[in-house]
Amino acid sequence: DLEIVPPGEVSGFSMPSVYCNKGTQLLLVAWIPLHDCPLRTGGPVIAQGSNNANTYSEIRRTYGAHEVESGKIAGDGSFTNDPEELYPYDCPLVTSSFESGDVVISTVYTMQGLMTNQSDHWRLSVCARWMMEGDDVGPDARYCGRGTSGLAQWRMFNTDS
């Protein structure tokens, strides 16, 4: 996915699993900036260790197992828009500045968000997903092959406009 984020845009915290639960969960997710992203541009914020921390196990089992199109998750699919709600789970929120071509890799059960873009220019990045070759479940068909819609149908009905 090409991500084009204007100045001032806020992103909630979510697990990528909620956007791709119709296929294998043995995915790796990569965020790649297409230009240098100092902190004010708003790069990723990761709840370090949330993919396997005991404190996050209930969230992975409940929220992380839902699918945004199921209707069980409201809004944009985020778990929260407030990073302070994640503090009790004892996984530090970490981020950095990033340079063009850096890569941040996580699992689909890693709690993550993006810092608000506080710069005066748009942030451009790519989000890609990889799965193991020969996986028994296979990919989420919404994202593979020509003419696939991804979550376009869901997004059309879940915008704040």
C-alpha cells in the first residue's frame, strides 16, 4: 500500500491483523519511508514486544482476532487513538526518525501506530506484507492478484466525511 499522509493527520494504534484476518496470520509487515522522516514527520510508533508479551495476550485473542469488515470493530479499526491507554500493558512505545529506504518490520500482532505528521509536507511511505511460501492458509484474497479491492468497500462506508 502506498501511504500518503498530509500534515496534521492523526493515526490510531492497531494490530495489522484486523485488516488482513481473511488469510494466513504468518505475515510480516514492513513500513518503508520514501523520503527522510524526522520525528515531526510522524513515523511509526511500536509497542515493543506487544506481539508476544503476556500483558497483550488478551488483546491479541480478542481485538487482534477480529476483522474490520465484521462490524465488531468501530471506526477506522484502531484499538485506541490515545497512546496513554497502552501504558498499563507494560510494553514501551518506541519510535525514531527514519531515512529514505529504512525498513520497520513487525508481525500482524504488533500494536503500532503512526505519530501525527506535524511537518508542513506530506509523508510518503509504503506498507508491504510478506507470507511464507507454501503456507497452508494462503493470502488474504482481497490483496492478491489483479483487480483486487483490498478494503476499498469497507473504507467507503467507514469514513469521517
